[in-house]
Amino acid sequence: MKILAHIPNWLKNKYLLAGAVFLVWILFLDDKNDLFSQFDRLSRSKELTKNENHLSNQITETQKELDLLKNNVQSIEKYAREKYMMKKDNEDLFILNPTPESK
């Protein structure tokens, strides 16, 4: 019993020990709700929100381009020339690919 005499009284409190074990269990050992999983979920949520904003912007840009293509004949011709490399019968088409920069 000499060992128990050297332990402070606040460490002998069964409620404090149970609370400490509970906190350690919840923060580190629980499968789905531990601290590390919560941080991973938070970072994933931020990443998905950022991705959602990017896709929303892309949808609005595509919608504007679609409205322009529906209403303007010149924009249809420009789009066909730029995206699909189309040309008129009496034209020559030169495609220039940029060379990668050497270090």
C-alpha cells in the first residue's frame, strides 16, 4: 500500500479517471469520430467546396458561350475555326504548335 500513498488524491478520483479515459477514447481511438478523421473530413469539405465553386464558374461560362452561339452566326464560325480547325474552301490552314522551352 506504500505505492498508493505516493499518488496524489486527484489521480485517485474515479470520475476524473473515467473522464480522462473517455476523452482519450473519443479523441484518438474511436473509428469514425476521432480527431484525425475530423480534420480529414474538414479538409475534404473545403476541397469539395472549392471544386464546386470552380465548376459553377465553368458552367456559367459555358452557358454564356452557348447563348452566344445560339444568337450570333459570326460566333459560330469563330468557334468552328478555333475549336475544330475548320476552314473555307479557298483558305489554307496553318497550325503552329509552341515548342517546349529548353532550360
